Amino acid sequence: NIAFFVSKKIKSNPNIVGKIIQEKINKLIPQTETSHNSSLVVERVEFATPGFVNFWISRKTKFEVVSKIILDHEFGITKSNKEKKIILEFVSANPTGPLHVGHARQAALGDAISKILEASGAHVHKEFYYNDAGNQIENLMLSVKARLKKISPTEPDFPKDGYKGDYIVEISQQFDHQKNSLLSEEKLTEKIKKFSVDYLRKEQNTDLVALGVNFDSFKLESSFYSNGEIEKIVNAIKQNNKTYEKDSALWFKSSFYGDDKDRVMRKADGNYTYFVPDIAYHFDKWRRGFDRAINIQGLDHHGTVKRVMAGLQALNEGIDKDFPKTILHKMVKVVKDGKEVKISKRSGSFITLRDLICWAGDIKNNKEFLDLVSLQNLSHKVQKGRDVVRFFLTSKKAETEFTFDVNIAQKQNDENPVFYIQYAYARACSLISQSGLTKEELIKFINMLPKGNLLKISNLLDSPKESSLCMKLAEFPAAFETAVTELAPHVITFYMKDLSSDFHSYYNETKINVEDETLKKVRLLLVLATSMVLHKSLSLLGISSPQKM
């Protein structure tokens, strides 16, 4: 649309400007392409009303994309974060229940972003931070204790803020198998608390393993109380004159840093408010020498984000103003048979990550899930569930709401985008297998092509479908770079759907394994390049690339 911009500058008609641009550029382009001018990128330029100038890329340039993909293992991958140390915190669920769909979205987003950043050259450290003390843990203990006494959630003696899911029954049953009858009430309470937290941490880890997510380290909120770091950061902020006393409480001058009002740091009863340990935790991240910190949290944390960043600035330690960078995601709505599903019997109040994997992988119940996850080799059902959940939960911008349609997740046809993309990859592998040629033989063929033959060979890819597919392959570097700079895995999912669509369309219209040996090899090179880019893209999201389906 350059004609629009130029016409505004010179106060002329876009149609006149567009035709002038077309004429001037076409004069610079030889009418016929020869081995002497084969380096030309643009074949011709055409003006289209009301003011667009279309550039037609030469066939040789398109074929060079295919060649680069096959010969360069790092095609499209720019090392823009080379040697950078990045800490990525996500999921960070408290050990009071199973991981819900919000945690699932964080897990899928976080792990995909980690893989994308690592591909760009960064050293990524994945961390899980959770609260192992406080009221929530107390309520967990009271809930398990009530179940041990056979008190159900419908009875008046059940804790007011207790957890009501069936998983509490499972914890109590497992705990009851141990010999605890001789313990004092105080020791019994502490043992129930520790057992329950350990049980749920193990369960959360089991679900994350099923999703293919692991962490490099875990941080406990309680550690910042026990090591005195919270006191230290509060004293530092006080010494920097960013606090004041009011109503027997200690207030933080957060409005100085853009907050809508000042916030209480230490309440009148001496307890710290929820964002203070988070300041200590993020100061700890900075002291560990990370160049960048990225958090993935639910949209309900938006207020905490501002206060933590303000607290870090109040320390006057030279911390970057964008430390940490926080990605806030909206929640996930689950739909089955056209109706929203809100409650899981096992969790008591919400749909879990495990529910999603089981639905998508056609896993019948909790026992089958645990049996399959415990196998040494990853089962097909768990792999299928993992692939679908990871793709679905990274397929939209984090800040947009996502609807997880269980029925689509279970389908094995073109309606399911995961099936559609994986089938494109499997189809490409099958075409190469059926050709009687190997990947290595095709690479040898392209390596041995004399430079003078490139123009002749590239002219064999002359159909509109082949041209579109080559152009779509050429877009991968831009898609990858956008995913890196914007921390946006959904860019890769959109790209893969488009690439798969172009490939399926090409396959349906074109016979690949023809009798003409040279033409067959050239078309197979295009197929091979497509398979390599699809494999690379799927890997960036932690999704498998099955060669057969």
C-alpha cells in the first residue's frame, strides 16, 4: 500500500502513483530470467486499485527457501537471546488441591515460551513458587482431619472454609493406613498437614509430568520468613523513606510508583500482607543474576504485579523497571456437548488439568490415568491428551479468554487442529517413504545440483499451489521472531494451521511421486521442507510429530 503513503506526501492520486511505481520498477527487471540474472528476487510488479503494488517473487527465490530449510538445521531460528539468563516462573499453585484449568493454561504457555526462548539462545530456568503455610494450608489440614472423623461437607461440623472435593477423601484414606493413633493432638495435626501437602505436591507433579512439563527448582514462600529476607527488604524500603506508620500499621508509599493508592505492608497485628513476600522472592531472583524475569499468572494478579514492581524499585538496587515481565492470562471455559462444564466431582469445585488430559486422550478414569502415567514408556493415550491440551491452551493470546471444546479435542478429523497438523506431517513422511527415496538421498540430490541448474530446477515448481506453499514456508522465520519478541506461542499455532492447510491443498491437487524422476525429486524436496518446518514448529510447543497416523 505504498501508493497511499506516497500520494499523501505529494498530494496526488494513488492510482497515478501506483502505476508510476509499477512502471519504474518493471523497467529494472529483465523480461526473461537467465543464468546471468538468476539472482533476481522479484519477477514482476503489478499495480492493483485502489492503491496497492503487488510484488511477484521469482521461482528461483522460492526454491532457495526450500533449499535453505533442508540444508540449514537452524533455518528460521535467530539467536536473539544468545547467552541471556532468563528465569521463568509459572503454575506456582498452592498445594491445597489439584491443578485447575487456569494452572493448565499457565503450564502449557510457560513450557512453550521456555522452549521458544531456549531455541533463541537463552538459558532458561523454570521455577515453581508456592505457599506452604498460612490459612489455606490450615484449612487443608482441617478438611482432611474432618474426613478422618467421617464428617462430610454437608454436615455442620465440617470446616467452614474447608475443601470439599473427593481428593480430600483420598488423602484421608492414605493417611489412615499409617499408624498414627499414639500421636498427641499437636503432633497429629502437624503430621496431617505435612502428609497432605506432600500428597498434593506429588499429585500436581504427576499431572505436570503427564503434560510434559518439568521445573528446574521449587521455591517456598516460608523460606523467605525463615531466612529473614522479608524483614531485610522491609527495613531497606523503610530506610529509603518509602514507608510510614498509620493506624498501628506500616504503609508502603506505592502511589509514588504509580499505584492508585498506598498499600499496607505490615498489619496492626504484625503480619505482613500478601505482596511483601513476593517482593522478597523477586529480589532473590534479581540477586541470582538473571538478566530477565518472566512470570505467567492469572488476570486476578494484576494488582499484585504493580505492587511487587514498585517494591523492587523502592529498594534502590538498580533493578530494571520491567523486572519482572508478567504475562497475565484469562481463564479457560470448558464446553462439552454444547454446555459449559464447571465442576469436577473429584476436585469439588473446578475442572482440572487431569480432566482435560483424560478427555482429550480418551482415558476413562483416574485409575487408568495413574496406571498409564506410571508406565516407563509414554502411552499413546497420554501422548494424545498431552498434545491436544498443549496445543489448545497455547492457540490464543494469553490475554484472551479460551474455550476448551471437549468434543473437538476428542475428534480424529480435520475439525481438530492438532490432528489436522499432525496428519500433514505424517502425510509428508508417508509420501517420502512411498517414493523409494530416503531423506538422505534427497539431501544428497539438492547438494549435488550445479548452480547453473538451479534456475531450471526451480521452474519445475510452477503451479500456484507450489508457489503458495513455498511462500508460506518462507514466513517461518518471521513467525518465530514474533513468538520470541512477544512471548507469544499462539503465533506458531496459527502459522502451523496455515502451513498445514497449504500442504493438504497441494497434496490434494498434485501427484507427487510421478514417473519423471527429476520432477518427483523436486516435488519431494518441497514435501521434505514442509515436514521439517512442521516438525520444528510442533517441537517448539512440546507437541509430538507422529510419522504415522
